[in-house]
Amino acid sequence: MLLRIIVLALSVRGENPLCSLWGNPDNPLLSKTGDFILGGIFTLHNNIIESKPTLKSTPEALNCKGLNYKEYQFAEAMIFAIEQINSQTDILPKVSLGYKIYDACSTVSLAIKAAMALMSGAGEAQSSTLPCSQMFSIHAVIGESSSSTTISIATLVGQFNIPVISHFATCACLSNRKEFPTFFRTIPSDYYQSRALAQLVKHFGWTWVGTIRSDNDYGNSGMATFIKTAEEEGICIEYSEVIYRTNPREKFLKTVEVIKMASSKTIVAFVSLIDVEFLAKELLLQNVTGLQWVGSESWISAKNVATMENYQIFKGAIGFTITNAAIPGLKEFLMSVRPSSTPGNTGLIKLWEDMFDCSFNASNSKTCTGSEDLQQVNNLYIDVSELGVTYNVYKAVYAVAHALHNLLACQDNQELCIAKQNDTLPLQLLQYLKKVNFSVSNGEYVNFDINGDPPARYELVNWQLSVNGITEFVNIGFYDASLSEGKQFIMNNNSIVWAGDYGKIPKSVCSENCSPGTRKATQKGKPVCCFDCLPCAEGEISNSTDAIHCTKCPLEYRANEEKDQCILKDIEFLSYNEIMGMILIIFALLGTLLTSTVTVVFFKFRDTPIVKANNSELSFLLLFSLTLCFLCSLTFIGEPTQWSCMLRHTAFGITFVLCISCVLGKTIVVLMAFRATMPGSNIMKCFGPTQQRLSVLTFTVLQTLICIVWLVKYPPFPQKNMNFNKKLIILECEMGSTVAFYIVLGYIGLLSVMCFVLAFLARKLPDNFNEAKFITFSMLVFCTVWITFIPSYISSPGKYTVAVEVFAILASSFGLLLCIFAPKCYIILLKSDKNSKKHLMGKTQSKLH
């Protein structure tokens, strides 16, 4: 903001509207005249020599130190492109391009000074008849390499609508058209690189990383985008360190200590080239190795970083770099440069003196001749193996040339067409530069989007050691932001060298992956990447790694032992095929067989006294009902269906009432028969065969009516019980109405109690005359079975509920059959001599007396 205020203040027209130059600007290090002049600002030196102003005189010009050979190559590539264009006839014919190149010396202040010198026209007339707003020494500026210095340059010259085309300034902030309306670049914005780095980290499964950034616009902006994208991708940042070349050594030592103490094994470094050199020096001193480095384009393919010593630290480093390219003729041009051939260009003199360790004007040292052989030196100036950024300078010059060509040819916009090329203003060039679209020698198309950015394309490189012991940047993939989502990142088949001695992708996670069958639970107070793996709850599964939630299985499914998939629950019911079901069937059939056998015996001996003694008709009806009782137990076995559920309980209720009614009738007959032997008693007339049949029918019909109402209103039905056991589906018969079920059961119990009481009262009657004692004992067994049945029925799980009910039916049926009929069969079959009226009546008479 301060810079803008100063620029606006300088551009305000005062009393004197004419433009006057204040002070003496520095002359360019490299220059050449032409019809159109292109400005160039490069970091030809890495540092400045500090000097303290005395505040008594005009400060001396700042001196620089530390020659940057790669930046000199950029400058010479600009000159090479201009000379190439000047020699061509298909672009800008009859028009020559010139240049003025300044050194920014890696500082914002000198970059601004260079931009001011380019606009003011150093070495030209110090005054003009034109206002400052119309004074233009240059038509476009190529540069600068650093984002921070480029921001300053673009802010300054943008006030005068002069285009700035950078070859290496990648800060995403420069894409802001409101802030930098005249800025263009031939290198992609860090917005794309930062997102690509986050996707790269995610691709290799590194969810727990440390970050290091340069404390400048390049590092801060790039890392901010990376962190935002990383969080979207589920990546956590353990630490975020800031470094800068001018920081005291203590700050670098603190950063190294943080790296050593961290648990993450991957470091994303969005740092400038010079900053990473300072950091590498401290890492080497403390032997910090074995970490996986992910680097930004500024240093990942820089040869002055990729030394043998640094390879110990950065072995296996990966990162995105500018696509490499070849510039035919550039090597020869660089080798042909001589300071003697370009008198007055002090930049070449300094380069020559530094490369050959000589001097053109010193008497005490080795004297430079200017004809030294460049074949004898080996540095980044003449190295053309990595020309990605250099090619961006080349494309920037050609972009300006094509825009000028179209402008002079009056293409597209007639309003901007000019009659004289001397009247060409940067604003007009700016409009054509926005629309420029051409292809270079290798077929690549050069154009800019609405933000002045080119298409984002990167190569993914990996630090590997060659057989000669030289660090190589091996291409292992590509990134093209113009492709559709999911296809932008492409890996090739080249093998990757990883950090450390593992030979495989290193792990960098806060917590190990949660296997299927578990879910992630974030540790309190820690990032989401730090979590515990908790087993899924009963009935829940997770079938993916690092599942956040467990999924509940559908009702008819359960989780397997590993809890990674839902499987059908086992369906449980009392089956014919299982051992318990078979045993119950055997006992049911055995009971039916015994009952049938007794029936046959009784039918065969129906005329004998012991059969006729106690109403043989009720005996046969009792045997028939017992047969039904044994057979109805079979309806409880097997898979429940609608009909079997309705049949089993109603059949049970009716047959047992029929059975107990017969027993009750026999008991009453015993009592009536005994009372009838008393003198003058006519009681048997009140309870004869007709009344006996009617009583049995009445009791049975009443139960039948209850069952009919039950079936009509609330019929039993098959039901899948999934609540009792989470691992099983219990197929059972739902009563429909529990009240109806207990009414049926209670009615049977009521008749049983009545029968038991009456039989108990008749237990001391003569043995040979009646069976009251046996009925008493049989009803005792019956009542005991059904009293114990209720708690067992309620507490038994699943199919055992049905088994208890079947057991109760069989046990009570066997109790009635054996207690009532076994003694009679014993007399009929084994003691036939006692099966006589004389014997029965004789014994009875003796007891009565």
C-alpha cells in the first residue's frame, strides 16, 4: 500500500506538467537498442554487501555479491530469443527488438530501483516535453524469478499499464487481476502445484507430515494452499516451520530440532532455493537423514542443491518441477558469448571474471583476455540439461514478440490499430498480450487465461543416484491440471528410490490404519489423523480400511467373527432333523403306540370285569384323547407356519380338555358308584352314561369355543424373533393373544385341579372296586408337570421353549396313561385270575365290613 501511495504521488501532475528525471539511475548490466525495448530483471547476484548510511551525504549504490550462474543463463536466454526473433522474417519483419537487463540482487529494494530505471529510461534524455504518464522507455518487462520481488515490480509498473511477464514467480497471489492487472507468467501458479503436492502426499498414504516454508510470498502463499488442500484430503500437519536466508543460525537449529523430535517421516518443503541450502547445511552437520522429502519446483531439481553431501539428506526426494525442454542453438550461443564483443555491458565482465578467476583491470591478479575457453568450465551457466525455467524466459520473449506482431499487423481490434509504430503504447501491447496464442518449436502452445496464467503442467521427479555417483532427477510421473478430475495425476512405470534403506514406500502416519471390522475414534486433543481403532459393536460391521463409522447389519443379518461383513443369521426352530427333535418324536410315537396297544388290549378284554368296572366307554374315549395328546405334540416340531401355529395350541388345548374331562368323568363315576352301594341311594340315576357323555361334551365344547374365538380374533402366527439372540433368528409362533393362551391353559388347569381334588377324596375307597388312587397319583403327576412348566417355559430360550412345552405334553400324557391304565393291563395280562367279578366284589365286601 505504501508503494502504491508513493507511485501515485510521483505520477500526480504538479505545476510543471513535464516529466523530469530526479537523480541518476543505474545503467543496465546488459543492453541493446532497438525499435521496441524489452526490460529484463534477474537475480544475477544472490546477496548484497551491507553498508551503513551516514545520513550526511547521498547513499552510495548498493553492491552485490555471490554470482548466480543460472540467472545469468536466464538473461542470456532472453538475449538469445531476441536475437533469434530479429533474424526472422515471419515475425516482426523490418522491426528490431532491443533489451535492457538489470540485476535485482535478490532484494525488493533493488528490484524496484531496476523497474524505475527501466521506466525512466536510464542513459536517455533527462527531460522530455511529454508528461510522465506518456513517457515509456520500455514496452514490457521480463522477470523476476522471486515472487516477492515480482510482486513489487508488478505493483509498480502496473500503475503505468506496462506488462510484466515472469518466468519463475509462482505465488498464487499474482493471479489476482485486481491487484496485478498487467501481470503474466509462463510458469504455472503455485495454486496448482500446492494442490498437486497434496494429492501426491495423499497418493502415497502419508497422512502425518511436517511442513517447512520460506518466510516470503512464495512460501507463505504456496504452503497456505497446500495446508488447505491437505486438510480436505484428510492429511494432518504435525508441525509447520518457517525459515529464511537472513534468519540467525539459532532459528535454523530450532527447525532442525523440531524435525528430529517429530514422529512424522515425511516433510513437505515449500522453500526457495537459497533457503533450502542454508537448511541443508544444518541438517548435514547433525546427520538428519532417512526422511522422505517432498519439494516444490524452486529447489527439487536444482543442481546446486543436488550435491553428493546433500544426497544423504534428500535421498529419494520427490516433487514437481517445470517440464524440461530443449532450446536449439542456446548451447552454442552461451559458449560464443565474449565480453570483448559487447563493450559497455558490465554484466558480462563480472561473469567472465568470476568464471575464470581473473580481472580485466587489476594489475595484481590474473588478467582476463576475454578469449578464455568456456569449454574449460563446468557450471550452471553453460549446463543445458535442465532448461525448464530457462525455456519459460524464452517463451516470455516470444509471447511479447507475437503480441507486438499482431498489434503492428492491426489484428483483432481496429480501435487499437496504430499508424506509426513509434506511437505504440504498453497499454495497446497489453490488450494483445491477453489474446496471444502461438506454438513454439517443440509444438507446445503458449497462451494465458483470464488471470494471466499458462496451463499448469508439471513433471514429477525423484532424486536418484547414477552409477557415476551423480544425483539425477528421474521422471516418475506427470500432472496436468487441464485434464478432468481424477486423471490429472499420472504415474509412469519408472522405479522410485525412497528415503532411508527400506526400499519401499516409507510410512508417515500418526496412527496405523484401522482394519475392516474396526472404526476410528479420534484421540482427545489430537488431530483427526491420530486415532484409536475400536472394534465394531455387536451386530455392526466396517468393510473398509479406516472406517469412521460402523454400519449396522439388517435385522436378518449378523456380523461375522471379523466384523467385516454381514451374513445371514442362522434360523433356529425345533427341527425334525436335530437330536432333541428326534428324541421328542420318538417319545411321542412311543406314547401313541402304547396308547394304541392299551386300546387293543381293552377292546379285546372289553367284557371282562376290570374293563367294565369303571365305565369302559370313558376309558376308550380317554385312550383316544391320549392318542391325540401324543400326536398333537408333533405339531410343535418343525418350521412354524401359519397353519401349524394355529393348530398346535388349539389342538393341545382341546385334546387335553377332552382327556381331563374323561378322567374327571371317571372320578365322578367312582364316587357315584361308591355312594350308590349305600342302602336306598339312587345317585347313579343322576350321573348315568348319558350324563357322563354330556359332561365330557360340555367341557370340551367350552374349550373349543374359547379356541374358535382365539383363532378368529387373535390367531397365532409365525414370527421371527430377532431380539432375544442377536446372532440368531428364532422362528417361533406368536400367540396372537397371550390372554387367550392363558385362558386355554387356565381352563385345563381348573379341570385338572377339580379332578385331583375329587380323586383325592376318593383315594381310600376299596382298591378292587375303583381306580381313584391311580387317578389321584396321575393327576398329581399331571399338575406337577404343568406347574413346573410355567417357569421353565418363560425362562427357556429359543427352540428350548417349544421343547419344554412338548416335554410337558408328553410327560403329562405318559403320567395319565401309565398311572391309570398300567395297573389294569397288569391284571388283564398277567393276573387274569383276579380279573373276575367274584374277586373284585369279594375283596370289596370284606373291606366294607
